[in-house]
Amino acid sequence: MLQIGEFSRICQVSVKTLHHYDKIGLLAPAEVDRFTGYRYYQISQIDEMNYIQRLKRYGFSLDEIQRMLTLSDDKELLNVLRQQKEKLRREQQEITAVVNELQAHISVYERTGDIMTYQKGYVIEVKNSPAMNVLGNRAMMGVDEFGKYYGTLFERVPKERVTPTGLNGARYYDEEFNHESSDIEVFIGIKEKEKADTVIEPCECAMTIHRGGYSTLSEAYGAVVSWIAENGYEIAGAPFDLYIKNQFDTPSSEDWETEVYFPIRKK
């Protein structure tokens, strides 16, 4: 048996952490002296402690680790690990993209002396948006939930025997944007007008193309809204995005293309 200090030193975790793990039921000492209160751990618990530490490095929360320790189904545990690997892979891609964006920003700033140059690189044009027959899914949703709502739309494609056009997007109806919950409609274009939920008619828009990940789409929105205000127009409807190139076309977010449309009218 190992006293708590010895166990702490071997596993390289603080005594305070061990007390916390005991309190939440994650890792309890094998024995507690009822007279002195001293805590003792078995040698075999070193492996369990190291396993917990490894899961923490993988990015699992203590609640998630506690659940994983109770899993007896090897397939379920393997699935959890694979999902976490995919999550970390996406985060790694996002960090790589952010580092590249930062380097590009630094380079432009060094060349121009203008810290805001990145938002001035958008070309805004007035054009009619395309006519689209769409299957739509409108709900109060967070941006991170797009995949779930798109999933239900793509499930309908074979069931309803429709032909996707490849033109997919999202419309934003709220005046104020909330990343966690906003009134948003995701949609996929289809060829069959008679089977569409909605027909999005062409309208005059201020449009620009955003190249890169979705986390910086606000820069494109800012550029379009500024252009509208400076050129005697006003917003005349819900803005929307069309995803021309996305993760299904290329794995690198730097190569993604999104067309941003704001319906407009002359003041």
C-alpha cells in the first residue's frame, strides 16, 4: 500500500487533486485509516491514475472520464475514443488555419501599416441572387448545430426522390445574431420545383465572396454592410450564404468559398 504522498509523487499529481478525485468519486483511496484519516492506495491504482491522466490529455472532461471508467462495452469505448480523435483533428485544422490567417495578417500589416486591411479586401457587387428550389429546415439553432439540421435534409433526398443541385446555404432571420441560438434556415437546392419546401426567388443583392473558414465570415458581413451604407442602399430582407466550396470539396478551410448575399433596395 502507498500513502497518499507517495502515490502523489509516483503519479505526479498533487495531493489536492487526489482529494478532489476522491470527493467526486473518480478515484477513491483503497483504504482510509479510521483513526488517523490517512489515505492509502494500492499499487494497481497507479495504472488507473495514469489512464485518467492520459484521458485528460486527450481533452476529456472529468465527467466524461468518470463515465468512460464505467464502460464495459469495448466497442462503445472505442467509439468514444475515435470521436474524440476526430474532434481533436478538427481543432488542429482550425488552429492551423488561424495561424496561417495570423501570419497573412502580419504580412499585410507590415506592408501597408493598416491593421484593418483584411476587411478591405472584399469585392462587393450588385447582382441578382440565383433562383433556388430548396428543401429547408428553419429553427432556433446554434451555428455548431448546422450539421445536425443539414443531416435531416439530406435524409429526405432519397426518400422524396429529389435531385440535389449542390447549391446549399443558410438564411439568417434574427436582427441580432447569437452564436448559440438564432432563427436560422439551412437549405439544400433541388431541381424539382414541385417538391420544394420553398422557392427562393431572385432578388437584387449586395454580394461578396468569402474565402476561408466560417469563423471569419463576420468580416465579409461587415464589408457588405459597410458598402450598403456607403452607397445609398438599405437591407431589404434576410441575408443568406451559399456554400460554393466546403469541407466536402476540400479538407483545407483556407480553400473554402462562401458567397454572401444581402438583399438590398435603394433608399
